Amino acid sequence: MKVMKFGGTSLANWQRFSSAADIVVQSAEQEQVAVVLSAPATVTNSLLEMVDLAVAGESFSAVLAHVKQVFNELFSHAVSAYLNEQQRQLLQQVLEAQLSLWQDKLQGIVLLGECPDYVRAEIVVGGEKMSAALMEQLMLSRQLSAKQLVPQALFIASGEVLESVVDIHASKQNFAALALDSQRIWVMPGFTAGDKHGRIVTLGRNGSDYSAAVLSACIDASCCEIWTDVDGVYNTDPRVVTDAKLLTQLSYQEAMELSYFGAKVLHPKTISPIAQYHIPCYIRNSFNPDAPGTLVSNQADETGLNVKAISNLDDQTMFDIAGPGMKGMVGMASRILGAISRSGVSVSLITQSSSEYSISFCVATQDADKVRAALELEFELELKSDILEEIEMRHSLAIVSLIGDGMRTHKGVAGKFFQALAQANVNIVAIAQGSSERSISAVIELRKTKHAIAACHQSFFDVQHYLDVFLVGCGNVGAGLLEQIKQQSEMLKAQHITIRVCGIANSQRMLLDAQGVDLNQWQGRFSDSPQALDLDKMLAWAKDQQLLNPVLVDCTSSERVSDKYLDVMNAGLHVVTPNKKANTRDLDYYRALRQTALTQRRQFLYETTVGAGLPVIDNLKKLLFAGDKLQRFNGILSGSLSYIFGMLDEGMTLSEATKIAREKCFTEPDPRDDLSGMDVARKVLILAREVGMEIELSDIKVESVLPAHFDASGDVESFMNNLPQLDAEIANQIANAKANGKVLRYVGQIDEQGCRVRIAEVDASDPLYSVKGGENALAFYSRYYQPIPFVLRGYGAGTDVTAAGAFADLLRTLNWTREVGL
């Protein structure tokens, strides 16, 4: 015989109740079935509400009418579909008798002004009794022999009236006296038992699940099936992690650990009987009966998972008992735990320092005051004499646990656990691990629970790794980046990477969406967004969402944005930027950026600030890490000036070349920003600081393309109209260089004399000689690379290459959440 239990959501309306009945009928074709039923959803809460109203002397008639309506609707549908007139009359009599009992008991409570626990128990089990009565008649209407089991006569329980525990050994004798073979189907109300005097008691939270487990043990069932509204037990809470995985198999010990540390589908009281009597238990979905569910048993594990699940227990308070009297004092731990036990509170987690100076433990926050009072009473003398320090309490905590039998034989699980929490910027308050090594727990801040679970889930399971992007600046480069993210999305998903663009902003407005903006229509949504740009609000929102790997991508040239990078990293976001302003600010800010990135365990990536898509910064860092030392550097670092000077080689005038470069968008809208040389100076400063030179932007000697005597004032059009005045002077310089077999190039230079940017003459032996047409070229002369330098060359400007460089930096932030980098 198998035992099947159906919860309140499975019985909430006629369609669901009927589906549950169909599942029972199908199972009865294979073997005998014992069905345990909860009350339909909302009924038990309504009964408890009626009791509270009666105690307060208020009217409960409206709530009672609601309960009556629930059962009348169920009975009406049942009669229409299956039941005959005699069955209808029988159910109506049962309902009227139950309504009369409720009415009488509640009126008595009103008169007393209080409700004894035995009366409360008798009232609240009525919903289960009505569910059982209906299921019995439905089975009989299907021509199946069926009869009810009376739990208060069969289950012998002890303990608190509303939280009783069944004595399985004694109850087994009651079931042995029954002719269980006489019926194909047995139906039992859940949640209900009887004390030694036969009075009704209840079995507490998840009481119907516990009823099913106890019944399975009492009749030596072939299996126990708990039918719920989910497909089984997941490796973590699906409400916290959207891609939580269904577990096909758990051992009894794993299930017990998981239930203890907060799994909603399981309860420790339910696991205990089936584990003790080795009864296989299936957790299945009554709304999806074809799904296999989760098997809890002692069968050999076939999943291959070392860590099965991540669980959390919220709303915890940690106590710290410390003082000189703790060390070497025999019995202190016993007294602490004894005092807690006498207060009727369960300890969630306990840990002790090896110095014996302190003991820390967690209890549910709702019990914290009760525990404190018990401890202060127990240690009154020690506290007054300062043998113990004042008892410390820390609220708003949670316990996050890894659970799995395979942890015992697999090395490095604890290290990987702590690493995942550190990468998610989650501080560990305390740690505990049992000698079974089946679980390891960390106490953390409650507000970080979602973050911690998501980080551990990504670290231990083969799931999608999310990058949550906040893009500031959606012009040419920003829009190009969004297009590349869209184009590469399918390829990235195949590698278990999903990029969600959670924020888009420009100088005027911003758009925020925790689920990710649809990149097929982002322009329309963004232009319609009513939110004005507020970087502080964006960061606060990002922090509230507890995103695991948020990244700010700054595709502006704004100091207003770059000045916020410290706040961005302190809010938990990585920074990816082509914006040169931050790295070329004062040295104090430059150092603060790196220190904050280190402290907050965030990445600050700026590969595209020099050479756009060329891997300049990365290669330079690798040279330095390998022990190399830069001796000198020459480079063409401006794509726009590379194009202009290349055209000068071909005989074009400066004004013509600049005009064409501007029309092709190679230059900034105001070409003076390029011709001034300041953009190249910023890039030289970034490189110089990378190799350890502690200098400011003002320390770089800048020779502009525009000579000092030239009037470059006025608006852009006035400037462009005046530019031909320089054509002859520049042409003369080109001719002189050509006469010497050289060409002019605008270069950045670093050597022992310092840093400078200028127009330089280079001959055919120089790596920069043939560089033009928008190309960048960087020649690093080092201890390892001389006399032939290490050269990087390629297009260093343009929307696509800059966006591609930012995209590559974006993906590099994943190295902080994956065991193997990209």
C-alpha cells in the first residue's frame, strides 16, 4: 500500500480537487492507496481567524459563511460530475454537523473570552475532516471500495496540544488491529491526532505532511507521495534564483539537512519517520502529475552532484556569550543550552572559538527576547561580577547552507563556498560545519541573502552566468555596444552566459529594468522613459536589486560620470570604460580608484582608453608582470591624426584633410579637440602611470598640431574657415621631412627625459613610418624587446572597434564569478 498526501493548494477548488481524485484513482489501479488530505486552501486560516475574532468578542459570521461557501461549491460540483442524491444528502449532513460544531464552540469562546488549546484544535481540524468526507464519496462513486481512517483514534500523540508528536510504535498496534485489506482506498484527514485520553490534538506546521509520513511508517507503506504545487525539491529557492534546478534524488540525511535549513517543501518532522523506517518518499506536483518529482530514499546517488542544494534560514539573531569566565569553566555550554531549552526555543546554529573565550549561536529572531531573558536569569551572578561580558545580540541575519552527501569525499567545497561569498561582496559573520561534512553553513546579513544564494548557485551548478549591464552614454559607441551584445547573445548563451542590460542612460534620462531591456526595441523604450538621469538613484536601485555581477559601462567622455567611479564600485558594481578622464585625473583619485577596486573586490577595466580595440593595457601589464621594464615608448595614439597625417603624405593640405576626417566622423565634432594633442597626452599619461610613473597631466609636454601663433578661437565653423592659413606652413614641414627621407607623424613618447606629444619626423626604419589611414601603432622598447620593439598595430578609433574593446572588458568581469576565465 502506498500513502498519498494532497495539500491545500491541490484542493483549492473543484478542478484541482477533481484532479487529485483522478491521481488517486490511477494509483489505485496498481495497488492499495491511503490518502491523507489537508483542508482546501484558505480554510484553515479562516478557522484560525474565527477563533481570534471570537476571543476578541467580535463577529465571526462572515468568515464562517466563507468557509461554508467553499465546501458548498466543492460539493455542488462533485454532485454535478459524480455523486448521486444519497451521497449529496450525506455530505450535506456532514457539513451541517460540522458547521453546528463550529458555531457552538465559537459561541462558547465568545462567552469565555479565551480559547483553550483543545478547543482550538477541535475547531481547526474541521477543514481536513470535510476534505476527507468528500474524497471518500468521490472514490465510492468511481466504484472503488473506500473508507475513512479516524486519526484521533489511531495516532497516539504527546506533547503540546497544537504541536504534538506521534508515538509511532504505540500507534502501529492500533493499525495492526485494522483489516486494511478490506478497502482499496483509505482516506484520512491530515493534521490530526489524539492524546492518550482520545482528545483531538494537532500536529503543527506541515501537519498533514507529517500525518502522511507517520501513516506510512505505521502501515509499512511501499512509498509515501507528497503532492504539492511544485515539481519537487529544487537545489535552491526558485523565487530567489530563476534558473534553480530540480533535484531528482536526495538521501534521507540530505533531505533532513535541507528541511532544517529552510526548504519550504520539506519539514524535519516529515523526514524523520520515513528515514527511520526507510520508506521511499516522492515529492510530486499535482498540477503536473507526469513529472517524476524528487525521490527521497537511501538508494545510491546517481546525480553525480557533490553539492545538492543551497538553502537559507532567514530572520535569525546571533547571541555571543563571552568573557574570562568561559575559558576552562566546565559546564558553561551545558548551562547555556539548558537555559535555551527551558525557554522552549530551538538553536539554529552554534559555534565556539578554539580559545574557549566565547560561544555564539543563532535562534529565530522572534524568540530572541525570550532567550535573552533566560540567559540573563541563568547567568545573573556571572554578569554582575563581570565573569561574563554583557550578552551581545545581532539581529537581521540569515544562515546560508550548502548541503550534499558528496561533500564528505570532495576537497575544496568550503574554500569554493567562501570564495563565492567573497566575490559577491558578502561578509561572513560566523561559520559552522558538522562532523558528518554533509553541510556547511555561514551566517550572513539578511539583506545579502539573495546575493549570497545567487553567487553560490553560479559557483556550484552548471547554470547561466549573468552580467547585468548599466550603460551610461548610448551614442555611437554605446549604441554599438548594445548592438554587439544583441548579436552575440545566442553564442554567449551556448557558453552559459547571459547579458542583461538593466539600465541605459544619457545626459538627460535613464531607463531601468531588472529583467533586462529588450535590445530589439530599446530606442523606443528609452526615448519614452520619464526618469531623469540620476546616477545616485541608479546606483541605489542597482544595489537594492542585489544583482550578482552588475557592471557600469561608461561610454561618455564626461567628467561628471567618471568622478562617480568610486561611488559605483562602493555600490558593488564593476566599471568598464573607454572614458579617459578618470585615469588622467589627479594622482590621489587615480590611486583611490585602484584601492577601492581592491577593497570592494570590483574590477576597473579601461582597455579601450588607449588604442580602442587594441589590447594595449593588457599586453603592457603582462610584460610588467613577467618582470620586463619599459625603457622608452613611441606611439601613434590618435586614429584621427593618423588619418590626417597620412593624407598629408599624399599631398593633401591640412585644412582639406581635417575637413574630410571631420565629415567621416574620424575627429570629434570640434576638430580642435584632436589637433590640440590633449587626447594623445591623456593616453600617454595612462600608459606612463601603468608603468609606475607618478606624474600628472600637467607634467606632459604637449606640442599642438596648431602652432601658438595661430588664432584657433571662435566657433567650429570659424575655425574651419581659418584653418587654410596653416596649409603652407604644414606643407613646408612635410617637404623638409621628405627631403630627408622622412615623414611627419603625431606621436606620444615616454623615455627617461619624461613624457611628450609632438609632431615628429620618422624614417623608414621606424615602426611608425608606414602607419596612417586611421591606424594606431605602439612601439614598446623594453629590457626584453630591444633593439626591435614590441609593436601593436591596428585601427585604434571608430565605433565598432571601441565597442568591441568595451565588450571584451565586459566579459572579463565574469572571471570573478567563474572558476575558469573566458
